[in-house]
Amino acid sequence: MHRAWLLSKAMAPLLLRACLLFQLSWAKHAQIEQVSIAAFRHGNEAEREAQVASLRRAFARQGMVTLVDTGVPEGIVAEALVKSRQFFSLPQETKAHFAEPSGYPPRSYGSVTTPRGKFYKVQQEDGRGGILNEWLFVRNTTVLMDASDPYYSSDEGREFYSAETKHPEQQLWPKEVPGLQAATAAFYHEVEALAKTMYELFAVALGLAPDFFLQRARRAPIWPVTIAHYPPQETKPEADHARIQPHW
């Protein structure tokens, strides 16, 4: 049951990645189904059912979908982008002060503290000392964490969760980028709300009770927001170094 709950909590960010990452790169090659979040949230029965039908078609035929009318304010997205770019433009030695703590399983996000936390990571290098891909992971959930709950404190739970007290340095933000924490927190809260809508949307599309996944995802999300930066390259990376590996 514990693993099933973790998987249900992981579903929304994974599905959102499937929904969002491909919408631009594949638009020229296929007509991607669109799902209006506003119509599902606020529409009448027919409008809601139309979005459910679009979602079913999308994942039956293509495995991806374009989300529109998400309700995420453009100003919040823009501010998160501005502040993130300011962070990535800092000297490497400054960013390194916010690096990921060591000793965590590679398949989880336990190194990002809950409910608030962040760390910086160089994801790919070019083999010559240059950076191909760097990430800033941010978590700022509205759900409080009871560290004594076995859901969090079990061996499996610790793969996905660490209390803020374990890594208090993650509450320190670069003074060179004032407003970075507030901007990324605001964006996280919007995505968290969107994930809850997606839980309901997928449940209805699967013929389940609308709150089927929501009832199984009442604790803190396991996922951080991943802000990726791909620095411009003056020369082509070596053959065995990719900007990012193929993934979904």
C-alpha cells in the first residue's frame, strides 16, 4: 500500500511532464489533442466530458497532450523565468554553494527537503569543463509534513522525503538574486493546483471516482519543480556528451 501511495503521488508530475514537454517540439509533426483545464474545472457537463474524451484520445493514440487554459498566470511564469535566469547567470562557484547533498538514492527526490527546499545540480558536462545542462530543483508544497509519520520516516519514505531540519542550508537562498524563492514558490503552488486537477481528470477518464487519486495523494508531493538551463555552446560537444539524453 505504501508503494502504491507513492506511485499515485508520482503520477501527476510524470503525466504533466508527458503533457507539457512535447507540445512544442512535436507540434509540426502531428496534431496533438488539446485539453482545456478551464473547461474541465468550470464547464458544464458536456464541456467537461469533451475534455475527458480528448484526454482519452490523446493517450490512446499519441501518449501526449497539450494542456491549454491552465489558469497559471503568465506573470507568475514570467517572474519565475526571470529569477531563474538570474540564478543561472551567477558564477559557478556561487551556484556550487547550493549543490545537492550527498548520500541519496538516484531514483528519488529525497535530497530536496519538505515542505520547502531546493538544490542546484550540474546535470551534463561537455568533457572539457563546460556545462551542457544545469538544473535547479525547488519544492515548496502547501502540505505540511509530519516527520514522525511512517509514510515519511520508513526506509522507502526516506528515499522521497527529508525534513527541513535535515538540511537547513536549503532554506538559504542566494542574496544575489532577491525574490528567487518567492518566484519559484508561487510557480510551484500553481503547478501543485494543476496536478490536483489532473488527478481528477485522469480518474474520470479511467472511469474511476473523481477523487480516486486525490484521496491517495493527500500527503506532501514527492516531486520538485525542475528548472533546466541549457547554456549556449560555442562548439559542438564531444560525441559521447549529450545536452540531454532521449527521454519522455
